[in-house]
Amino acid sequence: MRHLKSFHVFHMAASFSNYSKAANELNITHSAVSKQIKVLEDYLSISLFYKKGRNVCLTKEGELLKEYTEQAFNALDTGVNRLHQMTSTSIEVSCEPTLTMRWLMPRLSNFHDNVGGDIRLSTAGGAVVLGSTGLSMAIRRDDFEIRQDYKQTMLGEEWVGPVFSPEYWKRVKQDLSQVTLLHSKTRVNAWSNWAKDNTEIELGDNSVQMFDHFYFCFQAAVDGLGGAIGSYPLVMDDLKRGNLIAPFGFSLSGYNYILLSEDRAKSQQEKEFIDWLESNFKECLPINNLI
């Protein structure tokens, strides 16, 4: 394409609405930005900007062109990231923070020892952008709207139930109104959702302690500060070690753990990681009444 450099300079100037900021971002001079914009305007025979104080504003024609340059340069970014993924020896995976810390990370050494390959983790929850961000896939709980163009691989249904330290449970099991309900700001309805189908604990007069993250709820439960609603993969290791017990067992929450990926051919390493995830999630089925 003719004047590709000018289109890129236009794209940056349009994004910042300021020639100087575009120049700093591109590491060129203000006059070089002005020159490239002039080249493009002459080529298209239209005006793309008009001045407004120290900034510049897009004309109607400039607004239209910006829509297409965004598509074009975003597509280039996606293509470059996919090329990197094809030649990379690592897989970039996004995973929910608590699932990362309490389930995935403790098991990654098993993947390295038995399968091999480099898995690079980033922690985040909810909606995710794959491909253009460099991420190959994301492990999520399906409690948000998922893009239709992403492939969903079912990992397992979510089972939840209250968990307590053994010592704490001995103190409160005769009077459940004394249970302190441990809540997370990221899942504020965990207790109330569980209570809809389970009437063992009356929630009306129980004291509540709130934490910023779900992970802290489980640590607080291990430390004997109260009871938390545990998603089974997040508490299974502490249950097996005896740090936590689940006297009411576990029930289905209605949500699932899923793997999101782009709908494209997978590399051999990606296939191996997906197979390993599916195999390990099959072990995340609770044995009820772990007391």
C-alpha cells in the first residue's frame, strides 16, 4: 500500500488528538508528523484534521478513516502476535487468580515433568481478549458473557460448599448462628446462592467478614476465622491435608470451569496443555461429607 507510514502517523495523531504526543510516541519530530499528515491529505484530496486550541480534531472524513486504520493496525498486531505464538516455545495462559494460586500453580511442576513445555501465567478474571494481547488461552468460570468467536473447552462443573478448619467447626457446630461468614468482594453472593438450596445454616443473624479477594477467604478459613464457600478445586488440597473440612458436602453451583481459546488450529504444545488440563480437572470431583 502506498503511504503506509503516513497512515500509521495519521492513526497515532488521531488516537492522541495531538501532533506532539503522536511525535513523542513515534520518536519523530512534530514537523515530521505534520509533513506525513499533509502527504496523506494530498494523496486522498481531503482534510483530515482541523485545529482546536493546542489540539487537533478529526474532520468527518478523518473520523471515518480512523475507524478503518484501527481495524487495519489491530489486525496487524493480531497477526504479529500469532506469528510469535507459532514460533514461541511458551504458552501464555490467563487464569483466575485464586484458581491459579490454589490449584494450577501447585500442579504445573507435574506438567513440566510429564509433558514438558513452558507455561507463562497471568492472573485475571472475567472477560478476556486473546490473540492480540499475546494470550493463547484463558481458564475461567463461565459467570460472564463470553465472545461467540472463542472456542470453549469444558473442564468441569463447579461444586461448592462451606468449608471450615476442624478446630473452628468443633466450636460452632452445635450453634450455627455463631458461624462467621467469610465473604469476598469478588463473589459477594456466594453464601446466599449456596443457601438457596441448602437450609442447614440460617444466614440472617450471622456475623460477616469481608475480604478483597476470594483467596483470602480460604486462608481465613484455614486460620479459623470463620466459614467460606469453597469451590472444590480451590479447597481440595486443604481438604486432603486436613486443613479444612466440608461438613455439608458440595453441591453444583450451576457454573462451569472452561478453557477459552481462539477457534484456530492449535500447536502441539497447546494440544498437550489442553489434554493435561482436561485430565487434571477430572480429579476435581468432590467426595461429599469430608469431615
